[in-house]
Amino acid sequence: MNRRKQGDVSWYLPNRKRPFAYSTIAEADTIAILLEEFGDLRAVVSANRILSQQERIIIQTFIDNGVYKPIVR
């Protein structure tokens, strides 16, 4: 079976085997920089930063699952 690549970066919730989203490297870098700057994803959302739709989906999924300081590699 030939798997189609869905994105450059796969996003996983802790203790889950399957990714919940895919993004570009640039989107992953943006999330990593904002997380380093604000220290918590809830602060990123409340700061009303300009984010792509995919970045918002990734951040909101982490928040909805109680993960406020994910490890972004």
C-alpha cells in the first residue's frame, strides 16, 4: 500500500499513536516560537495573534485535550 504524505509535520497528542493533524514546517515553527514566547497555548490564543487556520486547529486541539505546554520538536 502506498501512503500519501499529508504534511511535513505530524501532530500527536500524548500517549496517542495516530496524528490528529498535519502541518508545514513553517506552521510548526510558528507554534514553537509562540509557545516559547508565551509559555502556554492558552496565552497564545488570548493574545489574538494572527495564525493560519491549521495553526488554530492544532492549538485548539491541544487546549481541548488539556495539553497547554506540548513538546514541539
